[in-house]
Amino acid sequence: MAKIRFIDGKEQYGIAYDWGAIRRRYKSLKVPAGYWDPCEVQWESVAYIIALSTRSTGKTTNALLFGMAARAEYSGFQIGLVRTREEQIMPKMISQMLDTVRTFEGGRYIKQLTNGRWNDIQHDRQNRCFRYVNRDDSGEIYEKDEPFLLLLALTASDDYKSVLVAPKLDMLIFDEFIQEVYDPESFGRLMNLIRTIFRDRLSARVCMMANTIRPMSPWYRELEISKELRKLRLGDKERYVTEMGTPMWLHVFDTPSEHRKKLSTFFFGFKNPALAAIRGDGELWVWRNFQHIVSDETDRELDKRIKIDTGEDLLGVDYVVTEDRGLVANIHPVTKVRDGDIVLTNGEIWDRQHRKGRGFGPICELLEKLEKQGKLYFSDAESNSSYVDFMAAADGYFD
């Protein structure tokens, strides 16, 4: 066990972890090579660890093992595993999550991490947690430890404010944080959850894992890493600090191999740059060419009622009369829908403000007219990609 020291000498600020000792404990497990390695992370100096890959690369399993190594060094250390929705932490979705840890080489990880004190891991469905246990020869549990892994749903973040007290939960793993549909409330819920659990502690860390790379994800915009991610290629990792000072570790992970190279050329040997992320070469973030919004003091705003709900983010359309280009449409991210707005959606129509696809009526038809005339202007590449993909779906190209 490592010696307990507190940050700035104050217990409420959390433990000043010896991350070197935790790394050594993790390395002693001799986890197979070729997977995401948490020992490369600058745990000492970052708050968020954002690990992205084009496929499953052992990120969540190895992050859990690293947290379990921390528990081996610091008694009572807990991990929280977060999924977006309640149903994603139900038994049928989660019960086999730690099977790799449980069964690897006859349970070697458990024996090493607990010095032989426990021989198995139990999924406690009723309390939504995992804990070390001892089983007899018939498989019956005769002894239980306190939970080391709690299961949490982002959508229940408000409920946790009054019921969740976890003073030793110092690692939060947000698994599969990039979903097909983005709920605009998700970022705020995550921030509330972090505040609820961590309180005043500076010792805690947040790991955010995704097995998909979507360059237009609103999460990147919320985390203020969109521009930085565009510079990265597969395999790159770096420490990044937001404008207001939040430190992050960014890692776009890949597991290159000779077989992968053969597979890439066998099936994906085409010049389309969008295949770079699949092959693991070239540019990772591929953007369409688009016209940037150009503003002038002589511009006259005509209408800004149209909003586009892409399912991932919300775009605003401003009709603007310019001196040199005539009438144009400026398209950019917005955060809310106001009374009187018209919301275009490819989803369900659930109120009078929403209209299907490209919509109907003069104000919607004007957008399509300006599109054909090449008079659409965008604030950023993500908004352009979101708009193009939305309209392609609206026109049936993705059916």
C-alpha cells in the first residue's frame, strides 16, 4: 500500500496519488501488448483522458484494470463507470463487462491485484456495482468486499445529487460517450455528475472512451477540442489545455499490424480520403470544402427562425442581405429553440414547430433555393458536415 498524503495537506482536496506506484502495479499485471496503455497517460497533470479509436482497442478494460491497480495501492479506491442511458447499465448490457478481467489466465489479475485475498468478481445487480468476492468449490459466495466499481447512468445525474455519496470514487470512466444521437443536455449532465461525485477533490480523473471517430460530434465542440483533434493522426497523443485552463490528455489510438496493413490494401485500397481512418494512414479528419461566413457592417439580417435538429446538434440559419453577394444563408451552431422558430428534423414530429426534412412553406423553400445558388455559408467544418449529412438523409440518400 502507498502512503497516504493529501493535496495541499487537506483531506477534502483528495489524495495526492503516487501515479508512478500505480503504473508499476499495473505493469506488474503484464497486460498483453497491442492495446491501449493507460501508463502512457500523464495522470499527474490532467483532469480528463479522452481516448478515441476506430474500433475496440481495450480502452475500457485497461482503464478499469488501471483503476483496480489504484485500489490495490490505495485501500477503498473506487471507479465509476458511466453510460449515457439507464438501459445501458442494465444487467443484460453490463453483466459480462468484466469477464476478461475475471477469467484471464485463470483469474490471475484478481489474485495479483488482491494479493490472493479474493478469488472472483461479482456483478451485484441489485446495487448496480461490481465487487471482489470469495467463492467455494461449488461456486457459492461466502465472503464479499465493498464495491470497487459503481454503475451510473448520465440521464440520472440529477437523481444522484441527493443519494450518491462516494468520497473515494476518484476515477470516472464515461464509456462509449459518443452516441448516434446527441442529447444537448448531455454535457451539462456530465458536469453535474462530476460536481456531485468529486465535490472539492482535485485527486479525481475522468476517462472518456469511444470506439468511433466522428469529426462533427458535438462532444468535441463542448469539450473545446475540435480544432486540436483535426491536427491529430491515428496514434497521436498529447496534453492539451482549454482556454480557461482545463488540462486534458488526447489520444487517437490505433493498433497497427502487418495483418491490418494487408486487410487495408485488400479491401480499402482506394483514393477516397475518407478511408484514411479505416486504413490507419493519411489524414484522420476529412472535411468537405465549404464557404466560411463573412460578416460586414453593411449586412442586414432578414430572418433567423429556421433551426435544424440534426440529431447530434442544433444549427441556426440566418438569412442575411449582403451588399456584394445579395441574399445569403449563414449556418452556425445554436443552443436553444425559441418560440416562433421552425425546426427541421429527420426524426419524429412532436409539436407544431417541427417540420420533416427540408420542411415546407416559403421560408423553408428559400433555404433550398439558396443552396442551389451556392449561397450557403458556415461558421465551421462541423456545421457544414452536419448540414450536408442532414439534407442527404432528408433527401433519401441514406435510405
